[in-house]
Amino acid sequence: MCMIGQTAARQKGVATLLVSMVLLIAATLLVLYTSNTVVGEQRMSGNELRSKQAFEAAQGGLALSLERVNANGTFVDGNVNDTWSSANSSYVVSYCNGATFPAAQQCADQASGGVTPACAAPGADDVTAWVVACGWSDDNSGRKRLISFVAKSDPVPGSITNPLTAHGSVTFSGNSTVVNYFNNLTVWSGETLANTGNTGKTVIRRPSSEAGQLSSDQVDTQVGGGNQVCNPNQAPDLICTTSTGVFGPDVIQSDNSLAGLTEDQFFENFLGKPPSLYKSLDADEVVPGGNAGTITEGDKVYWVDGNATISQDVGSSAQPVVIVVDGDLTLSGNTTIYGVVFVRGNLSTSGGPKVRGAVLATGDVNSAGTLVVIYDPDAIGGAGGDGTFASVPGSWRDF
């Protein structure tokens, strides 16, 4: 009986030892697994951090390169890299000729290696280029390559061939004058032009005058405030064709091809882009409608959000502007605007405003004052300045 008891006790001791060893091994494995998991997570976190460092560096390179290009007005030599480095990250930006996608250009292992191989550089007068931006993390273990197609955007890329264009109707209830010395089109409207019972008029070059013999300033001098035309003593180089219910051949009204355009199509037809894209790429300043009275500086593209009133002079013959009003616009007083005025609503006038360039309206034009619109190809061609370089939507690549 004693031997049997001792054997059972020994067996219980062995079982306890085995269970303890199994538990110890399991605990050890759990500790090792947990340790490996923590190390793995730390590595993943570190990799993510360095990936973000590289991405932000490359993205910063793209943004700052555009600032540099716009400041210079041209692309720098594609073989000379824009570089930047800090304690946390570095970037190198290379400019490549816009004709060929830079698929071969890669980020070197180290930031000091830059973008390789060198690509064909854009020319000094090129308005397009591929921009390759490489970013590296603080220890060079993270790399990111971004590529974007950059082009110079022309604020007035289309052909605006007449002084006043309206998607809707045009009503002259005052002594308005629309002048085009440079070709034989003055008013173009999708609906009717009404000038019965008032002195609204259109004026073109007199057939006996030679085309091109007058500058825009000389035309302006002959037109004056509109009172020097359509009377016995009218300007020698201009002739009145439309007044008091009589319409000259320079007026196109109720044009179905114009009226059939949507508002966005009407905008894109003359300014070359959908409105939202034009606002994001071309606008130098976005101004609330209530602040439109502060716009004065020339050589810019202004986007005005909401209904607005302008009664001050804007721009000059040397620095014409583009003003896009995303709403209704009232021109009042004796304001003079040089450039292109595009109203994405209705245009109304009072007083004696003058526009040297062109006026376009998505809605109706109602002139109750002595509006004078003088077609000025120089002001239209130079409106908004030389344009700006920007990334073309859809071209941005993330590798």
C-alpha cells in the first residue's frame, strides 16, 4: 500500500511538471510573438512615417517649382535640378520637354543622386513641360516620385471678335454706343436687340477709311463719350449703322447657334475652359461680390463670386484685365474698364461706363445709361497678363 501511494504521488509530480513546462513554453512563445508584433508594428509605423516624409517632400517640390516657374516666367534648364533639403526630408525637381512623357526618369537611391537619367530640357519659350519631383525621407529609405504635366494657361485663349456678346437679349434704353473699327461685327445676341424709341447705336469703320490706320486709342478719341458719332459732325473714320429701330449688318440677333449653347458651353466657347476649371487655374484673385468695388489693379484675372457693382476704373491700356462675375453685374458712374468683362448672369448699366475691349454676358444686357463699348483687340489679347503655369488636371501621377 505504501509503494502504491508513493508511485501515485510521483506520477502527479511529473504531470504537474509537464503542465508547468507547457505553460512556460506557451508563455515564452506568447512573449516572443508579442515582441515580434510590437517590433513589426514599430517598423510599419517607421516605414509609414518615412513614406509620408518622402511624399510630402515630393509634393512640396511640385508646388514650389510652380512658384519658381511663374516667378521666372519660364522653365529653368531641365538638366539643372531644383533642390531642397532639411533634417527630415529632401526633394529634387527636374523639368523635361513636354513632348515626351518622362517614363525613364527615376529617383536615385540617395537624394544626392537626384533624378536620373537627365531628360531633354524644355526651351526658354516653351509653355509646356513635364515636371518630375522626387522626395526622400530623413534616412533616404523612403522615396517617392510624382510627375505632373505643367502648361501655361492663356486667360483669353479664344477668338473674341466683337465688342458685345449676349447669350440672351440686349436692350438699349439709353444712349449706348457699341463700336468696332477693326471688323464688321458689333452686337451678337442669342435673342433680340431692342433699341426702338431711344438712341442706342452701333458704329463700324467708314468704308472710305483704310483698315488699320487707327490705333485703339485713336478710335477711343473719335468716339469720345458716344456723342461724336451718328450725327452730322460724326467722327471721320467711323459710320453709324444702327440707331432708333434701324439695324445695320454688323448686328446679329436671335442667333440660334448662340442661344442653343448651355451657359457653361457659352463660357467655354470664349474663355476656353469650363467655369470651375477657369476659376481654379486662371484666377489671380477670387473676390466676394460685395468687395468688387475694391478691384482696380491691372494685368490680372479677377473672379467675382456673386452679384456685384463696379463704379471705379479698372486696369489700363497697358495692363488690361479679365473680370468674370459669377452673378449679375451693374456698371455705374463713369467707370472705364480695360479688357474683358464676362458676366455669368445679367448685365445692367447706368451713368456713363466705358469698356475698352469686350463685354460678354450669359444672361441679358440692359443698358439704361450711356454705356460705351469699344472693341479693342490689344486690350483683349493682353487681358489678364501673360497667364500662369499650372498643373494640368488629370496629368498628376503618383509612383
